[in-house]
Amino acid sequence: MKRSNLLGRYIATMAVVALVSQTSCKKEKGFYDQTVTTPSVSLNTYQYLKSKTGVYDSLLLLVDKMGIAKTLTDSNITLFAPQNSSFQIAIANLNIVRRAAGQPAIYLSQLAAGDKLVIGSKQKAKAKQDSIMLDTIVSRYIIRKQYLAADFAIGDGLFINAVRGGFPMHGQRVYADAQGYQNGGSEIIEFANTKRSLFVDRWQKTTTTSVNIKTKNGVVHLLKPDHTFGFEEFVSRMTFVPPPPSVFNVKTDLFYVKFPSDLNYVDGGVSPGETLIRLFDGSVLTKFISKASVQKSLYPTIYWKPRDINGNNIEKLSNSYTITTANDSKGNRGRDPRAFAIDGTKDDPESATAVWVQLDIRQDQDWTTNYQLKTFDFPNTQYYKGYRLRILQTGTGSTLDDLFQISEWTMNYREQL
């Protein structure tokens, strides 16, 4: 009996050794090919979102309020779908800013309602503006035509256009880190708001969790739950108060700049394509840049001389002005205006004997991003033949720069109620 047990153990051991030996002799196949599947549903894109109760309710709220439901029903589109959590993050960020400004909390349903739930002309105008901003933001997640993840695999990805306004977005296929699979595992799309910039480091990006969901009229890619709706633009757009109308007439008025003689500088010396005229072309994508001296406090002064269609000097009334930072100010904060003043004159502003009156002065101004517009109101009921913007100090970052730049300057008039 004892001998029989030993024989059995011996046979079992030899069988295991043989199995291991046979397996180890097989040629290693290496990495497994990744199988890419394209799931499909028998629903249109709008119906698909509706079928996911508790996941896309916020997106659907905006889609319904903004009149985009038809686009998701029958248009040929690709949707990068933000989840409810994306909206919750954005609203929480907005209410932090509102609380700091002494304003009550606000919710997505209120913003989407536009001017229907508010009283007062100013409040209605702001609510209507917020609704327009929401429409702009949500439309950037809806892309013309259908794109699968593989379509974003060529080169550095693909530029794609939003359904409204054709705003340029960008998609690029990347892969999840999955050891043991060719191409790295599951497909992921890096979805980017280009901010109309050619420089990739200025884009705002997020990624998908699931891709290639084929609906009857399009393709849906699901964004990760920690994506902030609107990328980094939501709070700035929802707190934006439109400036009053500009009183510039760029067709007839005269605009010119004077530099301190000690700078020995001529307009265009830094960049021939970024001269004074760029301040008045209505585009934040262009800018005026000039030499300056932080150590000697030497900066340019910009002049505005109102004229009629015949070139005659005329007087104009202004009680507000705007300044907008340049396209790369976030990385060059030392060039932003930190202190500045607005002056007016009843004389010909080109005269050496013109008497100037200071109308407004601002100090310790902090700018945090590119294309940032600020509106400054000041009390004034006098008409002047000329106005000027005097730069007194630059540098809102940790480093200083002997250059000054802004993208736009306007003088405006706000109706007094």
C-alpha cells in the first residue's frame, strides 16, 4: 500500500514536470493585438443621452434650453459628452467667485433660463448675456461630421469644427497604459479647446473615458467625469459684464503714440507687425507691443483725437474705457500694464501747449490670463477734444520685462440711469 502511494506521487510529479517543460518550450507570442470595437445603439444622439438617466441631465438641460435638441436628433455630428459632474465642478467654481464678490449662489437652471427669471434692465441684460455665453460654450462639444477615434490617429491629430460658428477644436488619439497589448490598450481621445491659438501649450485639454459609441446620426465620445465644463472659460464668461459701447470711430479718428525720447524707440521696433494700429482693429488676436524701461519708468503714451468725416476736430464724451491683455500675456505677465491713467484735453491734443486733465488713474492692477478684458468707469460729464492713455508701470507677475503690450484699448460711454 505504501509502495502504491509512492508510485502515484512519482507519476503525478513527472506529469507536472512534463507539462511545464512543454509549455516553456513554446515560442512566446509577445504582445496581444488590441481588438477595437465600435458599439452602436438604435437611438439618435439625443435619445442616447436621454437613456442615461442621472448622467447627462445637465447637458440635456442646456441642449433643450438652447434649441440644440434638433441638431442632436438629425444632424451628422460627433458629440464629446460632459457628464453631470463636469457641470457641478464648473458651477462650484463660479459660486466661489460670486461669494467673494458678495453675490448669492446661482445654479445652472437659472443661467439657462436667460432673462426670464430676473427683474430690472441691467439684470436682464446680464442674464441674456449669460445665456448667450452658455450657448457658445455647449456648442463647442458638438462637432460637425462624424469622427471615430481612429480618425484622430494621423500625425498630431485633427482640427475639427464646432457646429455653431465653426470654432476650431482639436482631437488626438492616445492610448491607455495597458501592459501586454499592442498600441498600449484602450483608445483615448485627447479633446482640446484651441482658443484659436496655433501654440499647443496654450490649448485647454481633457480626455475621454469611452469612445466610438455609434448612434443613428452620429458618434458619441464620453468625457472623463473630472472635466470642468467650459474648460477654463466658464467662470470668466459667466462673470463677464459687457462694456458700454465704444465711442471710437476708427474710420475718421486719429490715433497715435509717443515714446519717451530716452527710449530711442520707433513704433514697430520690437515687431513690425505688432504696431499701434493693432489696438484698434477689433481683434484680440493681434496686439501692440513696444519697448519700455522698468528701471527708469519709461513707457509709451497713446493718444486719441476725435474727428469728423471731413477731418475736423470734434469733442466727444467718455466715462469708461477698456483694456485687453495680449495673446501671450499669461506667459509674459511682466509686460502687462500695472498702473495707468486717462487724461482729457479741451485743446488740440497735438499742440505742445495743450492742457491735460487727469480723469482716472488705476494702480496695482493684476492680470491673470490672455485676452483678459477689464472695464474701468470714471465720473465725467465733460466733452474733450482729445484723450490719452498714460502707462505708468508694468509687471503683474513675479518677473519684470522691458516690454509693454496690450491687444485692445477703447474709450466708451455708459448711459447714466
